[in-house]
Amino acid sequence: MFRTRRTDAVLLLVAAVWGSSYLAAKTATHALPVLVVLFARYLLSAVVCLALVAARRERGRGRGWGLRRRRGRVRGRGLYSRDEIRIGALLGGTQAAVLVTETYGVAHTSAANAGLIISLTIVLTPLLDRAPGGDRLPPRFFAAALVCLLAVGVLMSGSGFHALRTGDLLMLAAAVLRAAHVALVGRLTDGRAVRPLQLTTVQTVVGAALFVGPAVGGLPALGRAGGPVWAQLVYLALFCSVFAFLAQTWAVQRGSASRASLLLGTEPVWAVAVGIGLGGERFTVLAALGAALMVAGTYWGQAIESRSRSSSRSRRQGAGAAGAAARPLASALYVPGEQS
């Protein structure tokens, strides 16, 4: 129970950091092109991650820092295993696709539509997270997810809704990509002894490599950026990327992608809180109602998901115990020479 609560607390902290990222990204993109902001964010993140990996290697020398986990052993030698490079490269590509699609989508639609559409991740992730032959989540989980969507609609309704346009379609694509990314984190790391820091390092290096070409024309503007802009870039890199990516991978490995998506779905609540506390926005009745609905829907959904996962685990353990008990009985009934 303590382990579950600790994991949930980390995911809620990630949601809070991502909620605050809107204000930081808005400030940065006013001074720099979107692709330059994304490149700087990934480059700073990659430098920090590489430094952390090198520091950890120095501390581990002489103690035999080869990783062993209960789930298995890391294949390969050196700083990164083959699994970490392969999985990190794939997740780096999907994460970069999420960020670029989401950033351009927000720039071409209203905050109301963007917030509502991206929150479809809450519903899409459990659909993509189902393993072949795995147990289905109960319908009540999706009812809880719909409560969360309703909460986002209430939170964002102050800006008004409009017909679908290019930005809305981009946000829909971002919601699908984000759901696929979260589901992939859970599926690709399940049963593999991959280290979150190494995985995050590969992701950030891949992201920086993907954005360096498109951003090269705007690099002079990055060199002329002032202190406040660099402060926003450092915050986006260290907290919204390095910390958030590490914490998300760590939490999904210890829980499930569905549960992680639901808790990360509280991001709009934190975005409203940051807007009220730092952006000068007013605290309205709709904001209070939306926050209350989001907390209720999240708590309900995580309770349902936890019970469903525990029930599935118990059934599998019971089936395994029954099979183990049947095997000695079958052996006792077998009489040599009676089989044709």
C-alpha cells in the first residue's frame, strides 16, 4: 500500500510540473521559435542526463555496478544495455512526436479545445495498454475517465468552444501519440531490467538529434536570448523533461500505464492552479467545480484500476497453484506400460 501511494504521489508531482510547463513554454515561445525551444529543451536535458550517468558510473566503480533485478538481468555491457538503447530510441521518437504535435496544436487552437482534446489520453491509454489476451478493465474505469474529461471541459469552458480546425486535429493526434507513448513505456519495459536514467538519457539524446536540423536556422536567436528566457528553458529541461521523464518511467514500471495516465490526467488542475497563483487568472466557480470533479474522477478510477489489477493477479496465482497441485496427481495416476 505504501509503495502504491508513493508511486501515485510521484505521478501527481509530474502532473503538477507539466501543468506549470504551459506558463514556462508560453514565455519561451514568445521570444523564440517553437522548434528552437524544443531543441534547447532536449539539448539541456541530454547534457544533464549524460552527466548523471557518468557520475553514477564513477560511484559504482569497484562495487560491480552491473544491474540485476528481480525481473531479469540487463543484456549487454558498458554504460547502456541493448534493451536500453533500443527502447530509449523508440520512446525518444514517440516523445518528440508528442511534444512537437502538442506545441503546434496549442498554437493553432483555443485553450478550451486543446485541454479537452489532449485529455482523451485518459481514455485512449487503457485501450492501447491492454496486452494480448489480457484482462479487460471494468466499465466503471471508463466512467471514471469520463468524469475526468467532464472536469477538463468545465475547467476549460471559460475560453469558449469552437468548431474543429487544424489545431484541434493536431491536438487529437497528440492525444493519440501521448497515449501510445505511455502504453509503450509500460509494454516495452515490462519484464526487462532497464534503468530509468539510462532510458531517459537515450530519449533526450534522440530528441536533441531530431530537432537540431529543423532548429538550426533559429540558433542565432537562441544566442541572443536573455536571462528570463534561459530560465524558462532550464526549467523546461530539468523539471518538465529530465525529472518528468525519469519519474514517469519509474512509476509506470511499478504500477501500470492505465493508472499512470489517469493520475497524469490531473495536469489541467495544476495548470489552472499555476495560472491563478502566478499568471494572475481569477479563481472562478467553474474552476473550483472542475478541480473537484477531476480529483473525484481520478480517485475513483485509480481505486477501480487497483482492485481490477489485484483481482487479476489473484486469479493468475490461483490458476498456477491449481496447476501445480494437479501435476503430482497426474503423475500418481500414471502407470507405466498402460500407454499405447
